[in-house]
Amino acid sequence: MGRANRLYVGTRRLGGRYKPCLIGWWHRMLVGQYAATNVNYGVSTFATTGVTDGAGHDLPGAIDWHQLGAGFGGHLWFTHTRPASDTARTVTGIWTPTLPRVGSYEIRAFIPDTGAATTQARYAIADGSGATSPWVRYLDQSQPGDQWVSLGFWHLAPGASVSLSNVTADGNGTVDIAFDAVEFIPVAPGSYVSLGDSYSSGEGVWPGPFDNGTDVAVTSLDQGDWCHRSDEAYARQYAALTATFAHRPVVHLACSGANLYDVSGAVGVTPNPDHAGNAYYDEPYQVNEIPHDARLVTLSVGGNDVGFADIIQTCAQIIPTSTPCQNAFPTETRTISNTFSGLVATYMAVKQAAPQAQVWVLTYPNIFSTDPNAQSCTFIQSTDLAWLIARTHQLDTVIKLAARQAKVHVLDEEHAFAGHEECTTDTWVTGPGIVVFGNDAENSAFHPDYLGYQKEAEDLKNAVPIP
């Protein structure tokens, strides 16, 4: 698994009472090895609330708090999910590491193959910044177990912790939820970071698979998470083509629905008005999680700021209307022109967050054909398709001008899909199709598919001077 130091915080019963098991820093992770504490890096703890009181007396939650000789190191705790109203039986596990430094870490939770069945394990990440509310990531513990599952990449400081409660939106006292080991992996210098919106996250590969925790629908507790990060996104395909990044994780922060504000939080950038993106899904601004010593950052952003998703949803109609849909967007040309300052501010924020990195901005590929024989499956009128092609060109032009102003690199993908647009016989675009409208696949339509992302990955490999 490499030479990167990793901090494991495990769980075990000691001395007949519920106590933390202290797991230390080791140079190499061996799944199944139950390591001892390495005092060179301090100790780390696992603790619970809702099981015993301060005097060690059992609370109601203790009756349903069990341990098994399974999971990481041959030990785990499990209980059953509960509704938020069942406060007496609410149990929370808290993993608190002693970090060697302030910096970027990947957090992973070990999901065992037993005692873990909930699809809504809600992990709360306190990053040590003193923020009043932790960030939230969901994991589906019912997926194939006995493996580490990423909770994402985070900028952590002393005082950081991860907690997991047995309260879920569908909690009813019958579904297992497991509390196993959590690891905190420092991101090694020279990382590759992917930022941006759905064109970078991997949205177009519906029905996935998407990363565990990034395909979570809205619940009664919060907004879920539909960032839809995928292994088939161009960033991970590109990394696999390189010698430099092939054997290390991509810091994949791109999120479907993200706009300039979600990426940078820059002053003067408009907050995301849509029910999507990092802020809506309770994730930090993407620039805040960039490792300071990153070597390469790529991003695509701007499409959501000019309302392209709303335009597509308006224009793609199974039953055509007599009025061009572009009439509903009379100020679109001005809206696109006005993104220039926000793009510049966002690119500058990325450069500031990663001063040693090459920053590469990708323009948006044109996904519509001018061939009348390759248009009908879009459910968009031909006059509107011509207008959309022109607006894509305009946005790409503004992106290139902003990149020049900010002194970042550009990979111009506007014509990368020529001959492979939507409705062509060899398309690289996820099409709408009648079944799309009104279901979850609607978000993935009109995005690059696997082959489209592959083309972008190959173009990036040819453009970036990193082996």
C-alpha cells in the first residue's frame, strides 16, 4: 500500500469495560494487522457517548451495543439504527487522531462484512478549525465489506475528529450499523487535484458507479450528496495514464452542480442558487481542501453560473413547442460575458491555494452536432441547438480570456468531440432518451460518457508536461 504514514484509530474492549483501543502510526498498512501504539506520534482514541455515563454505569444505549470478532484487526462494535426521536438509545462513536501536522489528509473508514447494513451511515468530520458545525459524509455500509472506504480529502488541524451516530433518516431499530477503524492518511507532496463541476466529477457515467457517499439522495436529516464522483471521470483516467500519478489517489474534489462559489468562495462570486454543489451538500469550498504542495490542479467550471442546466431542461422537450426555448433566456449572452471576473477570481484563488502547482483549465466540449440527421434524439429544436452551440463557444471564449488574465494554462476541448456529438452513431455523450426525463438519470444527460472522459484524459496527457 506504499510508504505513506497512516494513523489508524481502532476499537477494542479492554479490561472488561468500553475503552478506546489506541492504534499508532505505521509506515505500511496491512489489513488485518492489529498494530500497537507508536508513541512517536502520540495516541489516538475511540470513544462513545450514549453507552455509559461518567461513572461507568450503563445507559439505555448499552443494551444494544455489541462487539464482534470481525472487521479490521478482528474487532468491531455495532448497534442498530434509530430515529432522531429515540434520544435514549442514540449512540455516537468518536475517533480522535493526534495528527503530526496541520495539512491535507484522506480519511477512510473500514467497512466490515458483518454488522454493517445501513445505507445511511452519517459520518461527521470536524476539521479542527473550530467551526460550529462539522462537515457530513454518508457511506453505504451495505456495499461489499471488509475494505477501506474513503470519506474524502480534508484539511485537518489538531482537534480534528470523525464521529458516527446510529441516528439515520430511516432508523427503526432493526438495521445494523458498524463502528470500525478509521484511518487518517497524510496526502504526500506533489499530488494531483481535480476541481470543478459535473463535467469534472464524472456525472455522465450514469448509472455509475459513483464513489460511495456521493450518490446519496435527500433525507429528512439533510440534503444528502449527489456530487457523483466517479472512477471514470477524466481526472482519474488521466492519472492512470501517467507515471507520476498512476499509483496515488487523485484528490478528487469536483462536485456535480458546483459553480464558481462552490469552487472558490471568492469575494464577488455569486453563491450557488441551485439545490446542488458543495455548499448545498455540506462540503467545504473546493479550494480549501487543496493540498498546499500539490503539483497539478485541473478544473472545469462556469457552466452552472450561466444556467446551462436550466437551459437544457427547458429546451429538451419530448413534445416540441412552437416557440424557440432561447426566447426564455434573453439575457444569456450578457450573463456569460459577466462571468469573466468570477472566473478570474476563482483561478487566482486556486493558484493561491496551490502556489507550486500547474493549474490547467478545461473548456467545455461542444456536445451538439450541426448535422440535421444527428439532432432528433436531443429533443431540442434545430434553431435552439444552433443557439446552444454558439453559447458554448461564447463561454469557452470567456474561459480562455479569464485563464489568460489569471496566467493559468488552458486545455481547449471545445471541438474535442467533433464527429462524436450527441445523436451521432459513435457518440461520446450520455443522451437523454425518453426514460431519462423525470428520473435520477436526468442529471447525467448531456454530459460526456466514459469515452468522452477518456478523450479528455488523453488530451490532458498530451498537453501537460508531467510524465
